Amino acid sequence: MYRRNNTEEIIPEETKVWECTSEDCKGWIRDNFTSNDEHVCPLCSSEMKPGTRMLQAINNPRNY
């Protein structure tokens, strides 16, 4: 029996993120998964700066 996978390809889009400023850390988080006062890296506790990345769209039902 042969099954055909009918999944639709998800195209990446430019997404706002917060990126860690530490050169030793590669931490980042999507902007829609943080509140306005959370700009500390969850991995190393360094400051984070705004940026963009090409990512698949994910809706956050919590709407920070």
C-alpha cells in the first residue's frame, strides 16, 4: 500500500526576534514570545537586541 503525504510546504517569512549580545551565546527568541520588559537572554542573562530572522510563522495564543 502506498500513502501520499499531502503536507503543504511552509514558506519562511521575515520575523522580528530578540538576539543575545554576548559573543559566546547564540540565544534568541521570537518577539511575539516575549513581553516588552523581557530583554534578558534566558540562557546567559546578557542583554538582548532586536533583529530579524527568516522563520516559519508561529502564532502565540498568549499574545504578550
